[in-house]
Amino acid sequence: MPKDFSRTLRVADQIQRELALLLQNEIMDPRIGMVTLTGVEVTRDYAYAKVFYTALGGSENPQLVEEGLKRAAGFLRSQLAGRIRLRIIPQLQFVYDESVERGIKLSRLIDEAISKSQP
């Protein structure tokens, strides 16, 4: 495994931790409710970071949450600059992660199928 690959993963993990703290403590936008960051992918040159998130509870409209996150991206990036020692702080791109929601739906379907098959 190349050395820069593992560093990229460490940087992505650190960005995810710091963003989670910032979202929890600093962002007061009502559109961003119970948001969980599910992962971060950083490009090799650290120019961009895809931040994957899911809205817990299902009551939040993913579109509104994404608007709130995009609106806060500049502030979050400036806050990251003070917390992470990188020469380049990546541009943040927020992407809704449907895998958790899809997993819950599949689990519900399996439970329904099992309950219907039992006498």
C-alpha cells in the first residue's frame, strides 16, 4: 500500500471527525437536524472532499438538509483550516448517502415477508 494512500485515508477520517463536531456544536441552521456523516473521500491532491451524510429519523427532507450543508460549506471549510494542519483545505461536496435508508427498507421488507410466511 502506497504511503500517500494511507495518509489520504487518515486525512479523510480526521475531516469526518472534525466536521461531525462542527455540525453538532457550531451549525445552528434548522435545515440541518439529525445529520450523521457516514464517510469522507478525499482526492489525492486534497483539493476536494466528498462528505457522505444521512439524515436520521427520516423526517428531514434530504433536499433541505443538502441546501443547509451547502450553505454552511464555506464556514465549515474555514473552521477546518484552524483544526487540521494541511497546506490545502479541500472544497467540501456533500452527497446524500442512501445506503442506510435502503438497508432499513430492506430489513423491513424481510421482516414483513417472514411474518407473512409464519402461520
